[in-house]
Amino acid sequence: MTKVKLKEQKIEEKEFHDKLRSLKEGDSNYDFYTSNKKFYSVARRSLSFINEWLRQRCKNKKVLDYCCGNGETSIFLAKNGAKTIGIDISGESIKNAKKKAIYEGVDKNTSFFVMDAEKLEFENNFFDTIICSGVLHHLDIKKAYLELARVLKPEGEIICNEPLKYNPLIQLYRRKTPHLRTKWETEHILRKKDMDLAKHYFNKLEIRFFHLATLAAVPFRKSRCFNFVLSTLEAVDSILLKTPFLKWMAWQVVFVLSQPKKSPRLL
């Protein structure tokens, strides 16, 4: 793979995630830079949906973990029979991913590369399946869609998991915690228009919404009643997130892209 050349925005992303991925529990500033992890305690439904979706599509397939971070999803895919390639702009992330793959005994079924996600170094129609988890709001989304459509096989599918921008309380939290993300990331949280844009590059788009009422379970995450509270709020979400307006107040959206268009052009 060629050496990655980066613009200023990408250098900031790389440096931020190199710093984040080098942190270890017990470090003096670990809690400061990872305080948002508590919210993922309520992400049970979205994680379960994504994992099952991947499980059904990854065996004996060539799968791209697009901006793989420390490689947890890549390892999950490899354990479920995939030939997995993980790419990330952060060299620290790639180093961690390689170490984890060896530790988990899946290094023969995984490969990791430092790479610019907007300039993928793969041939056209290369991957059967692609996972993009919390990635697109770090990128120029038009360039990302273009590259994803290019490297996906005609019959392939992409699953994306992203935060949404519309909930004012969530946006307030993001503004109050600038140390948890780069300025670019904060300004490019996904909106409906970003998902509609995908239709220029793919013929099929399916959207599901997750986590609105369930966010109220976060304060209970260390209590004995957490599972009961979370299950109750998940039932509430199953109603709320069917409502046309309220569904856009969700924390996360999961959408599936398929049927990439032939020779799409950058808008």
C-alpha cells in the first residue's frame, strides 16, 4: 500500500485518533477522553441488529471494515468466517488491530492497512460486504460514497451505523464536550440529506432508527435494574421510532446501501 498523503483536516483526524487509540485504562486522562463510552451501554438493539446482519452475509466473503479503529468488528467478522480487510487513517489503530487479531487467533483471516478512506487502494468490484460504523461523519461524504460504490461488487451490500444531528439535547452535549471529537466531526454529524445523497451512488437505500428513549437508561447502567429499565425503554422506542418526526430525534441510524450505480460521478 502507498504512503498516505493528507490534507489539514485529515491530519487533525489522524492525530486525534492516534492519541485516542494510544490511551489505556488507568492512564490519567483516559476517563476524560472516553467519557462518552457510557452511552454505548444502551446501544444493545443497534449492535444486535448489525451483528446479525453481518453474520448472515460474511461467511466465505471478502469484507471491508471501513475505518476499522482498533479492529473489534474485523475480528468479529473473521470469527464468523469472513476474509476481512480493515483500513484506517490512524496508524495507532492499525497497530492495535493487528495485535488484537493475533491475540484472538484470527490474524490469518485479517489484514490491516493505514489508508485514506476517500482514496481506497482496491480494485473496482472488490468487496462482497462493507461495514461503516461511526465513520461517514469523519469524511467528505461524497468522496466516501463514491469510493464505497466503486469497490463494492454489483450484488454487494454496505451497512452503515451513524449518529444523527437533529436531537437538540444530544447536540448540546456535543457542543459541551469538544474534547471528545474533532471540529470536523462535530460539524458533519449526519442529516437526512446525507442519506438522500447516497441515492446518487446506490440504487437502494434502507433506513432504521435506534435509541431515543433508551438514552434515559444510561444513569442506570451500573445498577441491578439496568436490564429491566433498558428493556422497558426499548419497548417504548419501538413505538416512538415509528413516528415520522420523532424517529429523526434518535441518537443513531443504521442504513443499508446496495445496487451500486455504474460509473457514478462525484457531485
